[in-house]
Amino acid sequence: MVFIRKAIEIAPDDKESLFTLAECYHEANQNEQALRIFNHLRGDPVMGANACLTCGVMHTNARHYEKAIHDFELGLRHENIKPELRIEISYRLAQAYIKVNDIAKALTHLRNIQAEVPTYKDVAVLLGKYHELNTNKNLQIYLMAPSGDFVALCRKIVIGYFPKAKVKIANITVNKNDWADILVEIDTPRWADVIMFRFIRSQGSVGELIVRDFHSHIKEVKAGKGVCVSVGNFTDEARRYTEARLIDLIEKDKLSAILNTVDARIAQAKSAVKK
């Protein structure tokens, strides 16, 4: 830093030295000073795009996603930007849009990247994943919404799960942002029971340990049956564990079908109650 500052004193208009000084501040965890310089350089015709990218990455790391989006958008407005830098800024911008749940805008940038560089990083994977989310609002809520909206959606699934049944929600517990357990009393013309639902948000494979924990919880609350729902899938061990136990496993395909029809089921349930 000492030598770079001397260089800046000799040549105050040397933007590259100023950019390097900001990088030194960043490496030294003096981010406020670094951002001050990077922000100053964002409009520079030569160093501006790089400064916008660095500002955006720093704001993303600090979870200031709206600021990051502003940085990246400024970067893309620069003229004569190198193709590889423009693609990297677009990729970062798409990720920032995903963080604020603006999937449509994220997909626009991801498609543009794929059209230019089809194999760029994990763009193809992201397009496959978020295209489905963009077309299924409830799936987007299940995976990405705040805990309150997620639980509200789970309540709707429970209410519409058994057609023509009277449903009374007895208890709801949320384990961080990993899953929600909902205990319900079901009353139908043919049978009545207490059922525990577990809604898991992870898209990966759900193993035996989580299912065992769910089964223990079912016994604790003296429920007659359990329904374990995942947006991913269950391992072979988890499936074997439930073979001799009253637990239904709902995986991604069936959950997607439920999410596509849950609003219509709720409307039918409300109509049946009124009648």
C-alpha cells in the first residue's frame, strides 16, 4: 500500500494504481475503504466494469443483494467491455436476482450467457432448475420463500391432502429453515386419525436418519401415521426403513403435482365445508 500510494501521488490520474490500492484494502479486510475507491471508479471508461464487478461481489458476500444488482447493472452499461468480463458480470447478476427471488430476470441473463457460451460454469444446470421454479410459483415458495410463506403453503397442502375431510391443525413446529412439522386431526366419513406431516425443503437426498427422527416424533405425539414430503428424493435406506412403518414418502414428482393443484384443492375444500 505504501508504494502504491506513492505512485498515486506521482500520477494522480493513474486509475490502475487506484484500483490496485482498492484491491489491497479489500485483501486487508478494510472493505469500507475498498468500496469507497471501487465506487469512485465505477464510471471510469477503462477500469469501471472491473470496479463494478468487484463492488457487486463484495456486496453479494455481505448479502446486500440489491446493491450488488445495481453494481452489476452499471457494469453491463459500459461500452467496449471485454466479452469474458461481460459474461462474468451477467452471471453474477443472474445469481443476485436469484437471491432476491426475481427468477424471470435471472433466467434472461442465464439464457443470454448460454447462447454465447453454452458450457459456461453451471449455467445449464441453473437454467434447468430455475425454469421449473419460474413456471411453478408454489414450488418457488416451497424452496425459496421466507419461513412464514413456506409454512402457509404447507398448511394449504395439509388441508387439501385428504379430499372431503375435516382438518384441524393441532400444532406446527419449524426446524430452522430445514423443515416444518405439522400435526393434524383428520376426520372423514369413513375414518378419523391424527397424522404428522413433515415438509423438508432440501433438494438433495433425504437419508434414513431424518426419517428415523421423524418416526420418533410421530411416536412422541402419538400420531397414527406420518407423511414425509421432500422436494428431493429418499435414499434406499430411508425407503427400507419405512416399509414396516406407517409413513408415506412423497418425493419431488408427486410433490410437484400436489403444488400444481393445491390452490384448486383448497377452493374445493372450502366449498365442501360451506355445503
